[in-house]
Amino acid sequence: MKRAFTIFAMLLFASLLQASPLWSQEVRDPVKVAAELDRVIDSKLREAKIPASSLSDDATFLRRVSLDLSGRLPTPAQAADFLDSKDGQKRQQLLENLLKQPEYGKRFARYWIELLAKRNDMQNAFPGFFEKWLAEEFNQGKGWDHIVREMVLAKDNTPQTYFLMTNVERDISPSRTTSSVGALFLGQQLQCAECHRHPSNRAWKREDFWGLAAFFGRTKLENSKEKGKQGRMIVDVDVSPLEKGPKVDPKTPKDKRPVRNLLPAGTLEIPDANDNAIAVGLATAKYLEGDKAKLGDKGSYREPYAAWLTSPKNPYFARAAVNRLWAYFFARGFVNPLDAMEPDNAASHPEAIDLLTKEFIASGFDYRHVIRCICSTQAYQRSSQAVKGNESDQNLFSHMPVRVVSGPHLLELYEQVLGKYKGPQEKSSKGRKGAVPLDKQSTDVLVDTAGYDERPDEYTLGITQALRLMNRYLPERQQAFVAELVKSGKSQDEIVEQLYLKMYSRRPTATERADIRAFLQQQGEPARGYAGLVWVLLNSPEFMAIP
Amino acid sequence: MNRRQMLKTTGAFLVAGIPWFHLLAARAGETEQTRRRKSCILLWMPGGPSQAHTFDPRPGENEGFAPAPTSVPGIQICEHLPKMSQQMRHLALLRTMETRDGTHDSAQPMMLTGYRPNAGGIRHPTLGSVVACEFAQADAELPNFVCLSQAGMEHLTPAYLGARHAPFVTAPGQGVPDVNPAAGLTLDDLQQRTALLDRLSRDFVQRYPGQAPAAHATTLQRAERLMRSSRLSAFDLTREPHYLHSAYGPTSFGQQCLQARRLIEAGVPFVQVACAPPEASGPGRTQWDCHTETQPTLRNVLLPALDRPMAALLEDLSVRGLLETTLVIWMGEFGRSRNGQNHNPRNWCVAVAGAGVRGGVAMGGATTPNGYRPVNTADLYATFMKALDIDQGKEHVLRNGRPINIVDGGMRANPVNEIF
């Protein structure tokens, strides 16, 4: 009953928020918002006396926006159409088309999985179902607040439990979950306050960190009791955790050990930073910079937490999401690092991040709306070629950065070009969890990069990965594709143009055609020549870079 | 100026060491003059070996596993390690390990990184990646971190140090993975291809002067250079004489140890090997984790598998003068109860040798009258860093400006100074 009332109260609260004039501004035309963003960016550039680069050419824009919004390379036909079209609105139309396709949701689902997978070091969960679920949420236009609530409140073994499962140690770890929520959804390194006062935000103490963690004190992982259902499920229990109690010699027999009590409702012990087995204080569930939560003996603690987390009134939630989205496209946010949006770390363009945050909230936390605003800016459409005077600019957005396709995304792109690999299957793993076959591991090495919010404009591969790509991965996977090419009966010029359109979304220059002609002649047999050419084009920096 | 602006990356490499002339003479043509810095071999014992049946036995405790005298008076190790007992002069035994974690899944990453998993909300790099990053040379042809066994692989992440410090995983005698051109191609074919690649991408690399395009081009060049390098012979075990093959023995661990020595000699800074004989596994036991058939498995499988190769490795390194600069670590994720059956992270034993470690010492333990303070994970890592001449107080600054100590607790960790 009490629980039903809580939910009712929250719904009421939520509907009041919706109706409040503060948050119910109209969603504006993205092109107009983009123009405002450009004004902010351009005036900063003028102040700094830094010139802006010109807009990128159509081919570069096409490849950039397609990879960003769908994760896919345009087909040669799509590329040719776009390049040849004289329509003045073609960039805007392309943007709209890309946002309508199901690949849009899939791309952003994969972006989030890359972030979460890095935190899944105990390998408690696999993201397959989660990807499908998240892609569908994005495609249906569900608000980011709704999506995050679903993740934080996930129960049983639904796909959205993936987020919480990446925060499992032996059970759902309240402290780990709090750190992840902080870094990914609030743009804050809350975990600094796990062991000591936060170094950049002195107001945040250990009580604040553990006060947030206390909301997860009753969320547990249990083995499924239902018949026919297997595996572990996330549940909320009505029992508080046991206190740590005094330290006991492990040799003490079980019946001689002191009795440990249950903690009071809505609390969690603060462990000693150097010894998890000792408690140094008791934290009560409390919203960050807010009040203590009124929690009862029964019912989920996560629901009021999720409502606070995703509320338009939370000063961090929408802002962090917008900053992260901007960084997705520009390789840096208005505030950097993305998880350090602290008082002493000012935004490079305060008006711009404020404006986008307002738009995001007004649109009901709609990813697509913010993406439209960002991709319609001149800033996003600029070339990444520097001009005299802006070569060294890295934070005023005078030119686009050259980004690198992430490891997992690169493997996707190879598959798009070459088709699904039908070669011998890699051996299945044997023995203990994590005993992955050699083959899979080396691919993983390509995938598992810095593991910590690396910048998308940074190249992180080493010789191991290069050797694998050059000598094994590509030669194996390109065979069928090259055979088709040879069989196609098309002229050499035609084939070369199709390859360029397919991989780089552009046509080859005259010099390139000449170089390739000479190479093919030198190689003799067409099969041999094209195998070499395809290998060269796929290994080139141009393939893995997004200028 | 705020805290963030004040943080600076301390990126200086510590390249210390002594010249290496006597080896150059022996292997002319295979090596070039190089300054000798420290290197490290980790002998990983997955599952948690029993200290009572290896390096810390007690008289009368486990029948058939009596303490036996070693070449160092006063120090006794298990009677089933006869060859190792002759190498005691090189070995320092840390018998008071106290690491608090007795669960494989979390103790393994802890012992392989020096941090409790996810401490401070991040993943931590494994020891091999830390050492590789410290000693990495931009122009090195050979990899900086080679792992010769699959055991423990899932924990060998370079984490925030980046993929270029990830381990090269291979098996003894198998060479560098993917180092040969694909089937049907020769090095010359490859050269024709890379020449075209160079021509076609030159314009792109010049037009976009960011870090990434150039870095990719350089990485490809370095990969191709490695394919042609004479140093690849460091992976070729057939070049080792017969007598050494028999000294190390034909087992997987023996071959790994021999391969490790060959790589260290060729200048690879960190090699990880594992002793995990498949015959040791059965119902209720895997690798060193023998809950069942404990004593027969140790006596018949594990201890013989360990003894000969490890002794041969120490002897071989020592004869070549390489032990002076090479730290050899023998360790699992924890120890066991005194009967060997159950996990126990208290009073267990790690053995180290070389790189300035004074051999022939045992710190604490069942048969040493003078006790020793408990040594925790951070203290152990500080000891490794001391041996490798790496500053234990060094910090890495993460992308988000957060400084992370190379050793948990930085200067607060207490290395076992008495073994140096």
C-alpha cells in the first residue's frame, strides 16, 4: 500500500514537473538553435582572433555524418547520388534520413555498450539483448530520462539489467553503481568521495558518496527460483544488509562469533578506505546536495533515487548528457574530461552548453533533437583541414578533429565492405570463465582500448593489432569479396571508382587512378592485383579515420 | 591556477642499467649495442599454490612433504623441489604475505595488478603493462610485454595505459603472432603493397596533420619492419642448444621458461609464463587449486612440473649474468591452508630472485625463528618496483586529470627492503 502510494506520489510529482512553466518551453527549430550555437562559437573565435576553416566538401560530410548517425558507410550508389545532387538542402535531408533509419538507434546503443563494456571487467553480463533493447528505445524516440530510469530500476533478468550487471562484484555493488552513475550520467567523478573528501568539490564528503550508495543497499542478485528460468536475477529485498561488526579472527568457530545486527533502514556503512571489513561510519540515504531521503522499511529504494537522478531539476543529469553528445561528434565536450564537470572546471562555451541543455529538457530529453541541433551547425560541418592561424586550436571548434573509428566499430566497417565472414569458425572456449581462445583475444585486443574514456581522436593501436589486420584478419576476410570483384566483368576504372565510393565515399583523383593502374599492371593477374588493392585501401589511414 | 591545471604528466622513462658486452660478443649479429635496463619474468601459478608444500614447509605437518635442507644453511623447502633447493642462493622467500582476498575471481586480478579490482572505480593495468610502459622504447622492434600462456589472460589488461601496452600473447616456439605474410604472399609482395599504400595515403596524411593518420601510418611501418627483423630469432627455440632443452625439460612450463630467457636476453622487458599442467586438473581441482587429491597431485604432477624448469631458468640467467638485471617472480593469487586443501590469503609465500634481490633469505615463515611483518599486495608491488628501479611514488595522470599511483598508496607502501 505504502509502495503504491509512493509511486502515485512520484507520478504526481512528475506530472507537476511536466506542467511547470519552467520546463515546458516549446521545442525549437533545430536549424535556428544551430545558428545560435554557431554565433556563440564564432564570437569566441573572433575574440581569440582564430579563423574558422571552411565547410567540408560533400564527400567528407557524407562519410562523417553517415558514420556518426548510422555507423554505416553509404553504399556506392548513395554516395554517387549525394555527390552529384545539386539540391541546396541535401545535407539537411541526409541528416533527417539517417535519423529515421533503425541503424540510428543501433549506433548509439553500441556507443553506450562500448562505454559500459569497459566497466564490465568481471564479465558478469553480455550485451546482446541490451543492445537490441537500447536501440529500440532510441529508435522509438524514448527520452533519455526514461531510458536511464529503466536501466537504474531494472529487475529480474530483463535486457536493461546489463547496466547494473556491469556493477556487480559479488553482488550488485552499491559503491560501484554510484561511481558508474556519476561518471556516465552525471558527468562527475563521485568515486573520489568514496574514500576521502572530493578534491575538486570540497562540499562532497564520504557521507555524500555513501549516502547515494545507500539507495542500492537493498538491491541484490539472486538465483532464479522460478521453474524453467535460469540464471541470476536482480531483486529488491525488504531486508537491510548486515553490519560489518568487529573484526574476528578467521579461526574463530562460527558459533563463537559475535552476533551481527541488521543495519537501520536506508543506511549503509562507510568502509575503511584500506580495509573493507571495517566500518568507520554510517551513511544515510541522501540525494546529492539535497535532503535525506524518506525511506520506509519496505519497498524499493531505487525508485525515488531514479526519480531524483533523471529529474529536469537535477543540475547535472541533462547537462552531462548534452556534453557527452557534443563530445561524441567533436571528440571533446564543452567541459573536459566528460566526467569532471566540477565547479573549478569551466565550460569552454557556457552559453552553448546552457542552450543545448535547455533544448534537451524542453524536448523531453530527446536525443534526436539535440543531434539535429548539433549536426546542423556550421561547426560540425567544417573541414578538418586547418587554415593558417587555427592549426593549434583544439578547443574552440575552428575546425573538425580527425577522429578514429573505435575498435569495435572498425570491425563492423570491415564487415560492411567485405560481407559477413564465412571462414572457419573460431574454436569455442573451454574450461573456466574467461578462457577465451587465442583468436578471439587478439581481436579483443583491437577492441579493448584504453578502457577509460579515451578520446575519439586518439590512435591507440599497436604493432600487435597492425600485424593481425595486415597478415591475417583482412587477407582472410577479403578473399570472397575480391573473387566477386574479379568475376564482375566490370572495367578496371569502374571497379576502382566503386571501391573508392564504397570505402571513402568519394571518387579517386586522377593521380590515384594512375598509381593504381601502374600497381595493377605490375601485379599481373587481376585476382592478385585486386587483392593487393583492396588490402591497401582497407589498411589506409583514410579508412579508419573520420576527417 | 586550480588543481587540474597543476597536474602534470610525469613521463620520463627510467632507463638505467649496465652495459651488456659479454653477451654481445657471444651473439654477434643478433643483437646490437644496447644499454641494459631491468627486466622481469613473472612465473604465474594460477589457482594458488600451497606454501606448506613448496617454499614454506614445517616438519611433521604433512606426511610425505618433509622440509629438506637447501644450498643455504638454515633455509628449508619442500623435499619434492630438489633442483630448486640447489638454487636457494638466488631466492628470497616472502613467507608472510597477507592479501585479504581468498576468492580466485578477485584475487587473481588483484595479484596481477597490485590493486583490488575496480579500486577507485577504474580498471588497473597489469604488472606486465606497467613495466612495458615504463621501459617502452619507441624504436623497439620486439614487443615490450610477451605472455607465453593463456592462464590468467583475462586479467592482463593494459587498462588506461592503452592497447599498445597490451601483451603479445603467443606460445613458446610459435613466434610473434601474425608476423608472416598471409598465405601465398611473400615479403616482397607485401612491400609492393605498402609502397602503394604509402603513395595513396601520403596526400591524406599531409592534408590532415592530426595525430591519428600519421600514427596509423607509422604503426604499419613498424609492423612491417618487425616482419623483416633479424630479432625475430628471439622467438626461435630451435636455436637453443640441446643441453639447454634438456635442462629446462620438454614440458610446457619448461619451454615457456626457456623462451622467456631467450626473449629477456634479446631485450624484451617483461615476459609472463605460467605453470599450469593440464594433468593437475580433475574433479574438484584445476591448476594449483587442488581441493581434492591434494597430496598426490602436488607430489606427482605440480611439484615436478615446477622444479626442473624454474631451477634451470635461475641457473641459466645467472650463468649469463642476466640475473643481475632480471627480476624473477614466483607467485599465485593466494596460498592455502596448511594441509594444502583450501584457499588462504594469510601467511602465504611469494618467491623473488634477481635484479638486485639478495638471495638465500627467508622472511618469516614456519621454520624461521625470527618473524616478519605481514606483507600486503601494495608492499609486494613496491618491492617489485624497487627491484626494477621504478619509482613506486610515480603517478599516471588519467584522461580526466585524476592521478593514479603506479603502486597502490604510492610512497606509503613499504617494500621489503631487507631482501636487497
